Amino acid sequence: MSEHPICRRIISRDKSANPAQVNSIPSAGIWHKLRREDRLHPRDRFWRIVLPIGTVAVLSTLLAVGYAVEPDRFARGYSPRQPIAFSHRLHAGDNHIPCLYCHTGAERSRHAGVPALQTCMNCHAVTRADKPEIQRVTAAFKADQPISWQRIYTLPDHVYFDHRPHVGAGVACQTCHGEVQTMEQVSREMLMRMGNCLSCHRDPHEFLPAGSKITQGPTNCFACHR
């Protein structure tokens, strides 16, 4: 029986080896002596060991860095302090003021926007005009100074979103913004992740009014990345 090539390599390292010793070495013992680098070709080591470990390390680093540097404004639960203590629970909940009465831009533009101070004064010129927060709104209105509301929902620059088709399709504001009518101070309820948008676009049935003929939203890249 011919000697295995690897066996010959091991025996050749031992200067005292002779043919008699070669024949006396059991095959199990020979494989026990083999080091791992003798059994694996350098390319095998790369594909089986180095590449998987490197891939896991790179992906873990990307995920860790992405999580660590994610701005607060992209996170669920983000609720910045506003310059005026405005209560959505009081206005949209107790008083049943429709969302679109204040956020009129949602029907006719990409952005829902915040109401002009004139919209606030439509009611508060006579309603609770003695309250400190209302007096601050009145003072800003008379001075023609805008109020610097802090934006809660914001998207990266590479994402395109348009309120118009969503509002026009009958998607309720609460679908993305949560039960705003119950919030004293509004906080972000939806994670701004592509998966959330795609899951709705692929199966929007539960988010549309009864009888809607829409079966699916666009899922091509250009729909949201322009």
C-alpha cells in the first residue's frame, strides 16, 4: 500500500525516521499528529474561517455604530419639549378638532406643516385668552413672530415622503402618528424604518377605509428615493 502524501510529509520532518518506523505508525496516530494547517489548504482556511469571522465582525460593527450614532429624532418615543405647552389631548381629543383643521398641508402638499398663528387665534382671540400660554401665543401673533415648534417626525435627506397620497387614500393620521388625541405631549410612535413603510405598502388593507379599491402601494425604489 502506498504512503499517503501527508504521512510522508510528517515522517520527513523526523530525521531519525526509518522505513520500519513508518510501517509501525498506525493511521489513527498519524492523523492525530496532523496540525490543522496541514489538513486545510490556505484557501480553505480563508473561506471556512477567516471570511465568516470577518463578515460577522464587520456586520456587528456596522450595527453597533449605527445604533450608537442614531440621532434621537429618529428614535421611537422622541418627544422634545415644545415652546408652548400645547395639548393634543385637549384639542383633538376632548374638543374633537380634526387633524386637518390645523395641519392643512397634509391634503395639498408633501408636508403636513404646523398651523399659522392666525389659525390658533381663530379660537383663542376669545377662548381662554387669560391663560399664560395663550397670552404667549397672542403676543407672538401681534408681534408677527413665529413660534419655533420642535419637529417630532423627520426623515433622512435621501427619503421622499408625500402626505397627499396617504391622506387621499383615507389612511388615518393615527396609523403612523399613534393615538395623538390621547397625548398631552406628542411623542413619536412609529419607528422611521423602511420595513414599516414596505409592510404597509405590500398589504395596506387594514389601514384603508372599508370599500377601498387600493390593493397595494408602490414598492419600487424610486417611490421613496428620488
